[in-house]
Amino acid sequence: MRVVVLGTRGFPGVQGGVERHCEELYPRLAKLGCDVTVITRAPYIPPGKRNGEWRGVKFAHLWCPRKKSFEAITHTLLGLFEAKRLKPDILHIHGIGPALLVPAAKRLGLKVVMTHHGPDYKRAKWGRAAREVLRRGEKNGVLASDAVISISNGIREDLRALYGRDSFVIPNGVTVRRPVPPGAALKRFGLLPGKYIFIACRFVEEKGIHDLIAAYSALKAPVHKLVIAGDADHETEYSRSVRKKAGETEGVVLTGFQTGEALSELFSNASSFVLPSYHEGLPIALLEALSYGLPSLVSDIPAHRELPLSVEVYFKPGDHAALERALSIAMQGGFEAERRKYSALIETMFDWDSIAASTRCVYTEAMKGSASASKNSHPVPAPR
């Protein structure tokens, strides 16, 4: 089965939830016998790291403008012609922005599977015109694709209500890794094991980093540091303000974007994890935190409610006082009962091998035409 992938910036080691998703998924699909070619956005892959192949996955590196308003649509348009040349059995498009061109892909004679990673039009960074384009992308992708994958039950229900179309629920996954003892990463950033609260995310407004820094700064003599791993895809006024506020707040440590052993070390030695997002699809960083056994404090939003967390770890998004209380409790060890509680369950529910197998089943259904864009399409069993 030949598969071409569009909608990701690329991998390995590229920041972003879709990028992490693809980095875990496609090597496994290659092991299952799929011939996978990922069309990357070349500006995100340094010239020296533009692999022709990685873990069984092939790459086609295409130019695109590194500008948030035009990047995805320009790259997708160019990618469609590359996909047509490659003659895949399945074109797999990730995200509702690139999905705007699903009808064009169909006109080129391609079988299309679209994964819906979340309603991007709810993100604060987009203006009115961009939000309308994203809504149109969602509609085009849902109604024109041969099969649709939703990464959460909440997204599936929304698509049913909006478009009368069912979808295959296949979530993000998590790779459970061995804990990494304190080492070079902690030393580099001046951290002590068990003495910092951790968040890993992109510097975008919907992640609520500004709320987190404000709540942390309001604490009296915090006994833990606040460590923020991540960066901005595109430098914005918001990302600059995050760095400014972090620099002005004693105890806040910015590590920049981290991957591999350094990221594992930061997860392994944190006292707890926090994610104050306003909107999410199904955050891989939170799944990773749970797999490391970290007590996790999260905003009370539908995506987070799909996870098996105790009621006391939720707080209202944007509520600085509630977040401040949660941070204070965490620093005093008040959520220690959560530690290691969900590791095995998370590993079972969000296993990447099962996710890859389910995705391959969707490809087969789409190729047979039994997952058509109708009101009666039914999902294959998902790894939940």
C-alpha cells in the first residue's frame, strides 16, 4: 500500500503536535508494510538533516513560505502535484487547514484520508478571515474525504452535529520510555530533581502560558521553579511577551524547544506537569506526562476531560486564582496520590502500535470505498 502524507512540517525533531503524531505513526505503518512518503515543509528541516529516508519512511522536501497565513495552503497545493506524481493508493492529509484542498485532490483522482486534529479556528492567533478559511477547510475535508479520522470522541461528536458525517476515532498515542536520572539537562538549566513544575508546549496564546506565569508569579515564596520547554513556530507579539514575562518572574526557566533524551530527563525529574490550555485536540505532551507518572494539573476543557484524571486536578481555563491554588497544592505534594496511578492505563489506551494498525484499517476501508463521505459511515474499532 503506497501512502503519501501532507499537512505536517516534517520530522524527526520538529516542534508540534501533528509532527509528533506523524513521527510516531509512520515508521510503524512502514513496519506494517506501507510504502510511506512524507512531503515536508523544507524551511523547518535544516539542510544537513533533510533525510531521504528515516526508519523506513521516505521524504520529499518541498519549499513553502515560512509565513503562518500562507504556509500550509501553499505547501499543500504544491504537495498535491507531488502526490499525483507519486501515484499513491492513499493521500493522508493532516489538519483542517490543508484539508481545504481535499476537493482538488479528489479531482486529481486521489483517494484521501483526512485526520482532524482539532478546530484550529478557535485559536486566538487567527483573525476573522483565517478562521473562515479554516472552517471551510474543515467542511471540505469532512465532506469530500474518502475517510475521516478524529483524534478524540469530542471531535467526532462535533463533526456528526455539524456535517452529519461519522468518523474513525483514533487518538494520539504515547511511547512509554524509561525514566532518565538527573543529568546534563538539569545541570544545564540549574534544576533540582522533584523541585520544578513542568510544561512543554508551543508559544501560542491558546496554551495559556501567560496565565501560568501570572499564577506562578502570584505565589508567595514558591518552593519549586516553573520550567517551560518550547518555542514559537513564528515569532509573534505573544511569544515575545511570554519571554518578557518569564524573564521578569523569578523562578521561571525557559529551556527552548527540547527533544530526545533532554526532554525525557525534564519529564522524568519534574514534580508535576501543568497544561492550562483553552483549546486542545488531544495533547501528546499531557499523555507523555501521564506516562511518566507525573501528577498533572489541567484546564477543564473537553479534550482533557477524555482522560482518566481525578476531579481535583482540573481548573477553569483563564482562572488565575484557581491555577495559583493548584500550583500551591502541587508544590506541597498534595497531588502525590496521582503519581504512577495512570502509567499502565495510558500505555494501554494510547498505544502507538494499536493506533498504527487502526490507521491501516482505515486506509483499507477508504480504498474499498466502504468509508465514503456518507451519513452512515461507521468507525473501525479504535484503541481505547
